[in-house]
Amino acid sequence: MRAIISSHKNFNSSKIIHVDMDCFYASVEIRERPELKNKPVAVAGSSASRGVITTCNYIARKFGIRSAMPSITAKRLCPHIVFLPVNMEKYRLISKEIHKIYKCYTKVIEPVSLDEAYLDVTNSEYCQGDPEEMARQIRMKIHEDIGITASAGIASNKFLAKIASDWNKPNGQYSIPDNAIKNFILKLPVRKIYGVGKKTEILLKSNGINTCQDLQKLSKERLSGLLGKYGRTLYSLSRGIDSRKVESHKISKSLSVEDTYMVDLTNQEQTLNELRLLYLELIKRLNMEIYKKRIIKSCYVKIKFNDFKLTTIQKSSEVINYEIYANLLNKSLLTNRKSIRLLGVGVQFNNESISQLNLDIS
């Protein structure tokens, strides 16, 4: 879709920029090995047989390779793919340098992971207050100083800014000014909405809901009946409304990632596959600058069964790896064979001391 040409004067309220690196880990590795630029490349876990894809470049994606895919499957899809090991410490250091660039434009920064962040530039006087020019300069500086590319989205709230950053990927930017929101949102596919996964998309489409325009025809009550509490959130998002503020992270006692499934998880293989996806997202967040010196004191798995019974099982550990979570999950399933409505993984921090996290993504 062609980019909207707009003036920053059309952002009447907040000015939010969402910056997202393009294939971050893979781009960093290819930057250091330019001979791989035109080859399919994936950054994966330490074991070729048990490893999982953390990220891959766009060439590899053309073969159907994606994040969280087992390395052995990726090799089958693309026999000539180049696997490179994960180097989290290097990615953390580069992410820190990228944040120095952000701080030239605003102090209100909310990191989402090592490779993406929200910037509130509402009160920034740089570039005469033009968020589009700020985004362009930020992307240019990342390319010149770091040697990788980034995409950006500009809008008056976080929801729309994140959607916009994905609109002209890779190495592009897109703006959704206030006077364009109404028309833009109507044709937006439901799959693009934050929180709508594959299973929710299937449920919505089975009810004839394909776009935000379709969603806008439903009342809050109808959406709540269909999707529970998330239905009320969807009612607002389908109209481009998002009241969340860009906030700097505070010290937290724990960190978790979870997902609620519109179609229950009914077997162990399916559940372990979802667990792997959640674990990879947890690892991604733990490698953010704000968490890298926190000591983990325990790992836990959270499960809500189809009868809405909630259980949490944990293990004391300063080390985090997938096997810990898989063992916790299997232990819980031994005593409860019901299908699963919600699944989550998390860590609790020891707030009394600080050290380097010990992470294993294999």
C-alpha cells in the first residue's frame, strides 16, 4: 500500500514512533559476514538437531522459514540455509547503542525487546517537532552507525504506531496521522490487531469478521460474549483507540509471557509447541537492557484449564532453559488431563542482588 503523505500538524494529540529492527539478530550477523548477504541465513540454538530458529533474514522467509521453527524443519525446507549461533551479549550491546540514538530525540522510551521500542516524541523539539522526520533520521543513524536497517511507524497511539512500523518493512516507515485513522482502520485485517492470533482469527472469520469494519458492526456486549474480556479491548482497537501510555520500565519482581487460546490446547505435542513459542518470547524480553543484570530465583509455568481452574507450578533456579519449563508443564499435566485455555511462562527475580543472567535458548 502506498504511504500516506502527511504533516506532523495532523497529529493533534500524541506523537508516537515505534521502531523495529529488521531481522535484528540475523542482520547483525550478516553485517559481520557480508558474504552471506544474498544467502538464506538463520540464527538458531546451539544444537542443529534440537535447536530452534530465533530469527532469519527475508531470503530465508521466502522458503517458509519462521521464528520458533525447529532447525531440522528449516533445513528440510531450505537445504542450503546457513545456520549461525546466537550471541546474546553482542545483541545486547548493539541494542544499547541503538538506544543512545533514541535518547537524542526523547527521554520517553519504552523498550519492548532488544529490537523494538516505542518513543513518545510529543514534546520533542527536534526536527521542529516533526515525528516523521525524527523517524527518518533515527533510521538513517541506525544504518550509518550500526550497519543494519530499521523500520518505523508513526501515529498518535501505540497500537497504530506498531501496525505502521510493519507496513513498509523492511527498511521503511509509514505514518497514520489523526485525519487518516478512520479510513485506514476500516480495511485493516483482524489478524493485524494486537492480541489476535491464528486461533482467534479463525474464530472471528467463522463469524464473518475479516476486517475492522466488520468488527465495528458489533456491540461491546456481542464481542464480550464472543471473546470474553478481550472483546472489550477489541471494540476499542477496531476503532483505532488505544489509551496506553509510553512508559519507561520500572523494576519488577517478575516477568512473564502468556497467551489465551480461543481453541483449547488438547494434546501434549500441541501444548509443548505453544510452550516453546512462549519461552522464546520470554528469552527475548529477558535480554533487554533493563533485565540483563537481574538474578532469577525461580521459573514458573501458569496454566488455566478449560474449567477455568488456574494452577501455577514453579522451580527454584538461577538458570533458565526450555527443559525446566517443559518439565514443569509435564509435571502439571500428570495430575490434570483437562484441555488448556491459557498457558504462560515466567521468572521471579531476586531483588536483593544483581548479576548477569544465565540464558539458554537451545
